[in-house]
Amino acid sequence: MSMRRGTVPGEVLSWVGLVAAILAIFFLLMLMVGAPVGEALQGFISGAFGGRRFAYLMTTLSRSALIIGMAVSVMLSFRAGLFNIGGEGQLVAGGLAAALAAVLLPGPPLFVLVASIGAAMLAGALWALLAGALQLYVGVPLLVGSLLLNYPARYIASYMVAHPFRDVQSGMLQSHLVPMEMWLPYFPGTRLDIGILIVGVAAIFAIIYSYTTVHGYHARMNGLSPDFARAVGLPVGKLTLQTLAMSGAIAGLVGAVAVFGIHHRYIDGMLVQPLYAWTGIIAVLLVNMVPWAVPLSGFFFAAVQTGATGMERAAGVPKELALVMQAVIILFVASRVSSTLFASSARKETDGA
């Protein structure tokens, strides 16, 4: 019995096959640079999943939490046909808002923590809504507007931690430490904070929303055919703003998790240089925006990054090969997207003939 594309078993096989092909290319690259494949493979596995008391696995999980969070944010908007690639700006806005609220707000630590996380989600949502408003009311395409809004978010955050809210005594461009009582606690015996649970809840929410809610169904309908969505009377403008708000709020939440769980302050560039937002986009496109597969894809990319560091330690393989691998994945994703667009265009021409 054959498995059709779109069924869960078919999606699993497609994803596994794609990962296998990417890994084969990765090991071919190692052979080209003369790396000992056996040692490199052992170093990769140890660097991603091993270590004393599984310390490297904790690092992989910690990184995957931020990548998965950003992938979930992207997935919500992409499935609705909204090419919101401004996740980086929404992430930065959320992280900065969380750090400043934690330092400036008075009150009990738990109240301030919850309020700061709420401020982060609000900041991310508002930054995404700004891109949506530019499209709906000014005519700036969302793809362009959301991308361009990344830059003012980064520069505003840099200014804030370089001048009015800088921890001058540290000698670095960063805010003051948030009070220790507001740090997200670690799991016992590890250096992994509970931020991964917060992101996990957000991912479960996104999966349930995508598969079981009327709003999620309407968003998907808009993503498949905006013209049909308008024809059946869906409020496309309202749907656009609501979806972008959810997407931006999750990105802001990820920024708060990074502040309270990992860095305990906002550091200039801490959310930009690791490319969490852009890796999240690749992770979503790799699994064709299938909600349940997005967390798996995000974990895969985190393992690739931490495993590459392990390869460098164990076998002297440059960790930059991980970037080459991501570039290969982008090519795979681009070929898949272009094939889908070509097939869709061909169907439209056939229907119109």
C-alpha cells in the first residue's frame, strides 16, 4: 500500500529521507577536507548528545529551545500565507522588553517575572503588527516590511544597552543583570533551565491551534488560497493581524526565555549573532511547515551546531562545516519550494485554459 504525500507516515519518510541525504553530503564534505570520518562521527555524536552527565546534550536542548521557539513563530505565519521574516526584530524587541521590565518594575519577583514575560510577548506582537499594518494600510509587502523592521529593532536595542540602560561597570554593551530571584531555575543536576518547558508549551499550543481550531483552519485556508478565503467571506485583514500578533508574541516569548534562562540580561547581539530566527525559518521550510515536525526539525539544527563543535574538538574538523551543511539544506529547501511554486503555477494555467 503506497503512502501518499501529505499523510503522516509519508511525511515521516520524506523527512527522514531528506535528513539522510543531507547527512550523506555532510560526510562527503568531511572526506573532501581529509577528516577522519570515524573520529569525526564520534565527536559529532558526543558533542551533540554526550559529555559528562550529558552536559553537551543539555547544551543542545538549551539551543534547540530557542530555535524551536522561533520555528514555531515562523510556522504560524507561513501556514497562513504570511511571509513574516521579521522574527529577528520581534525576538530582539521581546528580549529587550523583558530585560528592561525586569530591572525597572517594582514588586515581588514572581509578579515582575510574569509581567516581564508579558511585556516581551507584547513587544514582539506589536513589532509584528507594525509589519502587518504597513502591508494592509500602506501597501508595503509583508516580506519587505518585516525584513526591514529587523534593522531598527537591532539598532534601538543596541542604543538602549549602549547608553541609557548600560551596565557601565561591566565594560560591555549590556543591560544590568536581572535580579537572581527571577532567573529561570535549572533542572536538578543540570545547566538546563525550564525555559525549554515554556517553549514546549508554546509548541503544543501552536500544534493544537493549527490542527483543531477554527481560527487555525481559516489561517491555513488563507495560506492555501487568499482569493478563495476572500470569496467565502473570511476577514482576511483581521486574520492577518491576529496571526502576526500570535507569531510575534511567541518570538517575544523566546527573547524572554533567553534573557531569564541563559544570559540573565540583554547583551548586544546575543539574539542576532546565533541566527536563531533565520535557523527557525530553515527548520520550518525543511519539514514543509508540518506543525508536529517543526520541533523535531529545530532539535536537528541545534544538534548539528553543537555536534560540529564536538567534531572540531575530537577530530579537528572545522565547525564551519556546519554552516556549509546549513547552506546545503537551504538549497534543498529552495528546490522544494520552487518545485511547489512551479506545480502551483502550472495548475493555475491548466485551470485557466
